[in-house]
Amino acid sequence: MSTLRVALAQVTTGADPQDNLRLVAEQTARAAEAGARLVVFPEATMRAFGLPLLPVAEPLDGPWADGVRAVAARHGVVVVAGMFTPSPDGRVVNTLLVTGPGVEAGYDKIHLYDAFGFAESATVAPGDQPVVVEVDGVGIGLATCYDLRFPDLFTTLADRGARVVCLPSSWGAGPGKVDQWRVLARARALDSTCFLVAAGQAEPSAAGVDLTGRADAPTGVGHSLAVGPDGTVLAELGDAPDLLVVDLDLEAVDRVRAVLPVLANRRRDLA
């Protein structure tokens, strides 16, 4: 396959997992109608941050995940969506469900957002395994939000066969944070010479959502974007809910890696 059509569903989720599942169904239908083969939803699609997570956490074979699975099967596409699974230590795990024809996987967020005054690790347990899946024969790496600040994960995904990295996010707002989001997305695409498709939660006020009691949580800034392996921003949304559909020219990965062989040139003996 030389081209992969990907849809980034920039939504604002709320407290009710069933309402959020309906968002997944609606946006997946739109994406499939537009010809997308891969549909990427944000982190915390199951329930937005700033709300209790443990009461909704369930395993990857639970009813909410089965609902996403049914949506993906109905439309014949692969869906990536952020949910929460139980951790044995009483916390939850920030998990990406990846499901669709020929694909069934989960990725547990490795780097937890203990920054800018927020402590994700207080309620969320970290994962420790990088994950790459195949969609239509294309290696797709998985990362989540704060992972974006850690280059080694992205080069590891490339080493394991990723040509595209999906990054669901619920980016924290604040001065300069949108600029950081863009800069980091472009840098990680260059580090790994992969396409990076980053789907964020929409900015809640742009979606008419009241954040009373949740203002300190990382609830999203929008600006979902697709970046080429040379760091070029191919397309970017604003801050409101929207659907971005983009065609990824997969041969660009080979072209960029031929002239910019950073993966081959790395000094692994310095770690």
C-alpha cells in the first residue's frame, strides 16, 4: 500500500461513557464515508480527565471496548480510542484500544503526566511496553499525549517497524502549550522519520463544555495535526470539534529515510 487515509476525530468527551461511545460511532461513520482506513480518537475518549476514572475502568474485553469493537467492525475500519483499564494496585491504566479488521491490541501509556502541577500517577499506573500494530500491512506505532516529550519511545517504535505513529492526546492548556504541541509533534516525526498523526481532545470552551471543578485537568486544546516524516505539518485543525481526513504517502518515509538516515546514524553505544 502506497497511501493510507487516516481520520483524526477531534472531540470533547464528558462523564458518560455511553455518550462518548455514541461520539465514537458518529465520527467513525463520517470517517468511513470519507474513505478512511484508520480512525484515531483522543486520549480519554471513554471519560474526560478531571472526572473519577476508577468507576468506569474496565478490561479490554469489557462492554465499552466491545462497543468500540462493534463500531469498527460495522464500518470495516481500524479505530484507536483512549480508555481506562483496571490496575492491580487500585489505580487505572491509561490504555489505547486498537480494534478493527485483523487488528486487536492495547497500548498502556508509558510516560505519565506528572508536570505543570498535575499528577497523573496519583490515579494512573504506567505501562512499560512499546506497541506497533499493522493496518493494511503498514506498521503503526502507538503513543499517548505526554509520551510526545520523550524521543526514545518514537525511535523505538520506528526500530520496530512503525512508519506511522498515532498519538491520541488530551493536552493540558496553558501559556505556550499549543506551540509546544506543534514543535514536539514535528520533532518526534523527524526523530523517527515517521508520519505522526496526533488526535487531541477539542478545547472544551470551544465545544460549549463547562469546566467547573475540572479547570486544572488536562482537558484538551484541539489542534489535532498530521506531520510528515520530514517534519512538515500536512494539516491541522483549530480548537473546536472537527474531523480531519488526510492521505499519507507512505513512500515519503523511504524517501526521507534515504536522505536523512537518523535512525541508522544513531550512536547506540552512548546510552
